[in-house]
Amino acid sequence: MEYSVKSGSPEKQRTACVVVGVFEPRRLSTAAEQLDQATGGMISAVVRRGDMEGKLGQTLLLHTNADTAMTDRILLVGCGKEREFNEKNYRATVATAADTLNQTGAMEAACYLPELHLKGRDIPWKVRQAVLAVEEALYRFDQLKSKKDTERRPLRRLILHVPSRRDLNDGEQAMREGIAIAGGVGLAKDLGNLPGNICTPAYLAKKAADLTKHQERLEVEVLEEAQMEELGMGALLSVSRGSRQPAKLIVMRYRGGAEGEKPIVLVGKGLTFDAGGISLKPAAAMDEMKYDMCGGASVFGTLAAAMELALPLNLIGVVPSSENLPDGAANKPGDVVTSMSGQTIEVLNTDAEGRLILADALTYSERFDPETVIDIATLTGACVVALGSHASGLLGNHPPLVNDLLAAGRESSDRAWELPLWDDYQEQLKSPFADMANIGGKEGGTITAGCFLSRFTRKFRWAHLDIAGTAWRSGEKKGSTGRPVPLLVQYLLDRVAEK
Ligand code: BES
Ligand code: MN
Ligand code: ZN
């Protein structure tokens, strides 16, 4: 999609379609009002006849016919009650407009929805979120279908309208950010939606290499199992031993900042299929464990967005990638493995594999002398129980970092919620045979997973995002969400603004 930002009144737009909002009950937005006057009361007449109540999600397409100095069509979009108009309703309204436009003959439209008043949110926010909502609405994952149902006249160009010329600069910057974030979200979604037989560790490594095309500031290195062996990554390798796909440790270095400036390191769990290993998962919905690499995918997406925006930061993405399958060589409950840090781990449940591969990837990150390390992982089913699918779980060893991530989540509407990383929970990881066990029992499963990781992050500021509930949707609209790319890019934008 091609986007632009413009100001100017709706009755003067010569375009295929102008999109304006109507609130419930039958109350015209400012832009709708202006169009109404210019058309001699066309919109108020239609509304009076009862064809547009203004309910959220309602749409009505009008053809203007007569006047060539004007738009060909007007799309009325219901916004719900004005008093209840919130962020969610705003995004839903924009998404409905995009969906509808895509099915009409209008391939270009001027959208006045960013001009709607939304409490606490400025024009740039509304422009950014509009781009994200449109891309979300139009996203399709059909690369594996032999017949694709494409629209005959899809929406190609969307002009986002802002109230005054003074808003243009900020609006355009927000549009660029929105496009970059949406690109990163799309990449993360595609990788997530790909099945385990296609998206293997080697496939992810290849994708990382592809990212370097036309990107002089990005350098990719892929560590093979032999190199991991040499580094002593016994925890990571114990997981991949049960699989025929060799593990890869993908390292992506983006040098956007000053030389010598400490990097922000993003570590993403890249488990391309998690059957549980010998502690085999039940069959129901096991296909969804193809999404167990979504943490890694969010690292790809975030780096792609950061590069698109040429952010002046040094960033390193680290994606440990493996499968977790049952096999004669796989981890067995009770096995004791030695991590790169030297700490030994009793593998009481082979399904708690994410923390094993992350442990070594986190230890490996020490060599970058990081400013901060953030890991992102579909780590625990317990997180879905605790927070559902609305917030990612967040734990960390440095309160300011945790607060920055919480704030970035609120700003990007990709929220996280903190859980306590108290020492009290560390007790649950005690093992009679090794330095620690890889599980902490039934209670506080997301927290004990965080405690486990914290034993490999003592040398730097670190936070952990558990995205088990947020990275994909189940059911009818099954698919990867691209979260938490918006949160992470916002975090990076905030760091740039801070400088
Ligand atoms: N990838 C899963 C976590 C998961 C489960 C994410 C369900 C989303 C939905 C992870 O590797 C895992 O299996 N975790 C175990 C840990 C347990 C054995 C302590 C879990 O959550 O059941
Ligand atoms: Mn598992
Ligand atoms: Zn897993």
C-alpha cells in the first residue's frame, strides 16, 4: 500500500473515495458535516432515512455522480458512541474502512478518520495506528495456497488526512514509523505462520542472511553446532540433539549508532517446532507449536523496522533456533546438562526447552558488553493462564528498563504487564542433583521460568517478555500477530528520542 499525509477539506478532494466517520446515533463527524454542506445535505438525508445509524463497524458507500470537482464516492463508517470512542474503536473503524474500500472499485481513498478526537492521543499516534490497522486488516497469508482469492480492484493508495498544515511534518514522520513497524509486524507474522517443515532453523538462518541485502550496516553470523559445542553450549545442544534439523545460533548486528556505543541486544526464542520432546505434548492443537519461534520472529521484525527507519542505535539480534522432538538422542527427564555459563541443569521436563536454549544465548550475549538485553519468548503456558492474550508477561532485573518497556507497550497499544521476579520464587528451582532444575513446579510457572533465565543474566541489565499469549491467535482467526514488534520498536524510538 502507498500512503501519504495531507491536509485540506473533504469536499475539495478529487479522489475515488472520501472516508468519514459517523457517530451513534446519527451524528456526523466534522468531516462528514463539511461534505454534507458541500453536497446539499446528501449525507444528513441518508442518515435521516435510517441507512446509517453510526454503530461501530457499520458502513455505507455513497456515489456522488454529479460533481467532477469532488470525490466519486463517500464512505461513511460508523464509529459507535462518541463518548465511548476509544483506541480500540478507532483501530476497528480504520480496519473496517480498509476492508470495505478493498472490496469496492475505489483503489484510492482520502481517509479523514485520523481527524477524529481521541482522548489522550495526538495526530501522530492516530496516523501511526491507522497505518498499522490498515495493514492488519489487509494482511493475508496465502503463500502456501495454490489459488489465491485476490480482489479485482484492491485498495492501493491511502491518503491520511490531518486537520492542519502544521500537522503535516509530524504526521509524515508518524506515517513512516507506521509503515516501518507494519513491515516488521508483517515479517514476524509471515515467519510465524510458516509451518515447521518449511520454517526450520536453517530457513531462519537463510532469512537472516536475506536481511543483509541492501543493508551495509547489518552483518549476519550463523553459529553451527560444532561452534556451539566449542563454546560449551550444552543446554542449547541438548535440545537440538533430539532433532534431525541442526540448531543454528543466528547473530544479527546492526551498526546504526556511533562506534563503540554499547548495543541493545534482543534475544528471541526460535524454536521452530516444539513437540515437547520425551515429555511429549498432547496431540490437541500441537500444530500451534510451530509458533514457538515467534520470539525470534519478533527480533527479525524489530531489526527490519529499525533498519527501515535507520535508527541511530547499535542493535544485536540473537536467535537460538532448534526443534524440540522426541528421539533416541533427545533429552530424557533427569538428564543433567552443563550450560555455557558452567552452571548445571537437571532437565526434569524436556518440554521446558525454551529456557535451555535461551540460557546459552543469554550467556553468549555477555560478549557484546550490552547496554541492555531483552529476551522475547513464547515461554510458558502459565503466562496464557495468568494474563490471557491481551498483555505479554514482563520480568526483569532492572526496574527502569522494565518501566521503559511498560511505557512502550502503552504507547504502542502492544501492552505488557509486570510479574514479580522475587527471590522467594527462586527456591522452586532447587535440584538435588544439579545447580538447578529446569522447572519450578505448578505454582507461578511464568515467574519461575523468569527466575531460571535470571541465573544467566547476572552480568547485565535484562528484561524478559513472555509472549506465549500474545504472539498468535487460535480459533477461527488463527494466525501470528506480529507482537511484540510494535512494543519493541517503540522502545527503540523512545531510546533515540532520549538521546
Ligand atoms: N512453548 C511452550 C510454551 C507454550 C505452551 C506457549 C502453550 C504457548 C502455549 C514451552 O516450551 C513449554 O512447553 N513450556 C512448558 C513449561 C513447563 C513444562 C514447565 C509449559 O508451559 O507447559
Ligand atoms: Mn516446550
Ligand atoms: Zn517451547
